[in-house]
Amino acid sequence: QLIVVGLEGSSHLGMRGEGGAHYYDILAKHAFGNYGDLLKEVSVNPIMADYLTYVASSKDNNVTGTAPDENYARELMQLFSVGLYELNDDGTKVLDGNNLPTPIYTQDDVSEMARVFTGWALSSDNYEEKKNTDYHNNQTYQHSYIMEIRDDFASEYHDFESKTVLKKTISAGLTPKEDIDRAIDILMENKNTGPHICRELINRLVTSNPSKKYMKDVVGVFNSGKYNKKGSGRKGDLKVTIEAILTHDEARKTSFNTKGKVDEFMLLTTHYLSSLNVKPLPEMSYTGTIDNLTTVMEDVYWFTPETQYYYQVPLEAPSVFNFYSPEYVPNDASFSNTGLVAPEFEQRTYNGLIAFSNYIYFNLKQDRYIYEYVDTQKSNNPTTFTNMTDWVRTDGNKINQTSFSGLYIDTTAIYKKFSMFVDGNESLEFYNLNAGTEAQGGEKALSENGKEAVVELIEYLDMHFTGGITPQEYKDTLAQHLYTTQSSRNNIMRQASNIVGTAIRAIIMSPSYMVIK
């Protein structure tokens, strides 16, 4: 959400998946390192250089009428470091004599910063790092988006004169890389970088509306690089900053009514899957099927197309501002009248919620489908298959990206719990689930024992997925709905599956799961 690139919308970046993965590697590498070091490496990354268009940017040339590209220079300041307006350490804006926010930088600062990012080109060769011989027609090989950008054309296109950014000087005669390092140092030295970056980190990790004290405490750690006698002592130490964010009183207590955040769709998906011990299906190919003519890719978690309707696919941000605005205010008086923001709510469209619900439905349906054919936990398999690989090889045509995920979850523990609630054992027979009497349509209704088991199941799922914070009224309503679940064609296992699947989906779709506190 902070240092964003997107591969979609470009004729060639969309085909540079390895470069995108390498960019994520950089973010992971510096996640607990120093923020300034992260900015320096990102600033010579080819994906970023292409995405924000400073590859082949040239110094001022009065003859040709060219000027440095200002795209990255602007976003580096506005989004990645100092922000738009002067901030106090508690995150509040500094106001001028007219009671208006004070801009932190000017257009002149953008123009000066743009001069730093001139004279850079992509590596030319697809197999080894090699000098690019054509500055304005950069090669776009896959390999070119893994190697750092190069300054082979510096003497002709880089601006070696002195530059002034935020009233600080970058000396003349520095190399292009030294120019970038000095520019990043200036941004890191600025008092605004701490509160701007810390607000983003707190927003993504804990709460959309941190208090002034929370902000000031965390900014102090970011600026000093020290927390509880730990840390490097360098401004921008992310490890101790994150520790300060996660261990603060406002992060540990749930009694703050205005605290917390809405979980974004992609993280909702990964949280849901990881809570059910997700595993990738073996021997899946790029097409999502078993095919000797395609390349098998092991240990890949394939996602079904439903996820594209979340409007949040990794590396497919619609712009450098990413999937939602950090200042988004829902059209509701409880937000607009209180000055509160809820950034992730901008994603919560009708279509997005339906897509997420459908994803859970099909994911749970696939889980039971797989385990009806092969149960990797038992010896008495219902078929001749003894492991998942054998099953996929034989029935692989049933697994494809248009109807199933190339991954599977394990709800066995939940079914065993439900079996205990129903029968007092883990046999998965659900013998006492229904009343044994036929309801309308020849289907069997739940017994009193089955209804009690449903209540216990809901309590178990509430604790498993939300830590037990789901309101009683919601759980009671869900129980009443599940009481009406009847067996299809007198199939008691189908009845149990419908109850478990519906209960899981209802808990996952509830505010108690979607709002993190």
C-alpha cells in the first residue's frame, strides 16, 4: 500500500512476472531493516523505474526541448517519504496563518528531484548483465527487470550539476548513484518522513485512526531507531518501529470503540486459508490442469478467477495510489461527522463482497469434494488413492482454475469437532444429527441433539476464527438459520457438510472477522 508498483496496463510490464516477484523480494528483504535503505534499493529497481517512467529520463536540453521526467520524483516525496503537508510528530497538520495546511514541498523541489533520476537505463542482455547500447529504446527482456538499472549513459544524459531539494543541497559532480543516495538521505532527514510513514504503518497493521499519543510514541521510535534498549540507532529502523506499533496499548486493547481496521480482501483470503492449513495441490501446471505438454509448477498457490473481483490482485494496482485511498471516508454519519477514516472500506463494493463469499463457498465445496475421494489422514481411503498426488494425476481433469483452486484446505478438525458435538466421537457418521422424521419434500430435520451440536459448532468456529468476539445476537441468528438445514436425498453427510460450510462462511463474512481489533 505504500511503495507501489503495478504490472498491468503496460504492454510489456504485464509479461514481466519475474521482475515483479523480485520487487517483492526487495520489500521482504528490508521489511525489518532500514526504511532509507529500502528507498535506495527501490530507486534503482527496473520495475519501479519503468512503472514511474524515469528509465531513459534525460537532463534539460534546450536544443531538443527535453526535460527530466518528474513522475517518480513527485511520488517519491508525496507517497514514499515526506507526504503532502507539514506534520507534527503526533500526525496533525501544521497550519499556516490562514488556518490551512502547509505544503511540505514545492514544484521546484519536484523539478530538482527529477534531475537526480536522469541517465538511467535497463540492462540490455537477457542472460547476463550487459551494457545497454540504445538509451531511448531500452530492451525489455525478463532478465532486464531483475538486474538493477544502469548508468551507462550518464555522461550524456545525467545532470551532474548541484541540486537543491527541501532546502538541502546535493553537491555537483556526484555519480548518478551517489545523487540518489544523497537525495534519499535528505528525505530521511526531513522531520515529515517519520509521521507520514508511521501513520501508514499503523494504518496497515493496527488501526485506521490512531490517537495523537500513539502516533507520537511510534514516531519517536522511528526517528531514534531505538525501542526498549533495542535497535540500530538509525532513523528509519523498521524492526523496532513495528515492535513499537504492535506492542502499544492501543494495539493490545480492544476497548477503544473507534480503533481497529477493516481487513482488505486479499489479506482476508490469506488469513482464511492459513487458518485452515492451506496446501497447494501437487503437480499443477500454468493452465491449472495436468498436461504433459505444459510446465509443472510445484508449491504454487493458485487462486481462482473469483479473486479478481475483489479488485485487489497482487501487482495489479490501478495506480501508484494502490487499491484504496488512506483518506477514504465512508458515506456514513458515524464517519463523516467524527472525522474518522476507513480506507479499506473503499474496496467494499457489492460485487467484491459477493465475490469473496463465492470464493469461500467454492473453496469449502472443493475441500469436501477432495476428501470424499482421498483422505490423506486415514488408511481406510474411500477409493484406491493413497495420497493427493495419485488422486490429482488420475482425476486432474477435475481440477482447473475456472472451477477449482489449485490449492486445498483441511477442515477435517472442524468436522471431527462437529462429530464429537453430535455423537460424542470422531467417527464422522453424524448418527444423531437429525430427528429421523421426514420434513417437507422427504428431507430430514435436525434433532434436538443436532441443534445443540450446531450451537457448540458456532461457539467453536467463533473462537477459532475471531477469538470469540462475535456478538451473541449474530450467533443466535446463525443458529436459527442452521436449524433449518435438512439433508438432501436423506444424505446425512451432505447435511453435515451444508451445516459446517454455511457456518464457516457466515463467520468469515461477519464484521467480527472482517474488522481487526
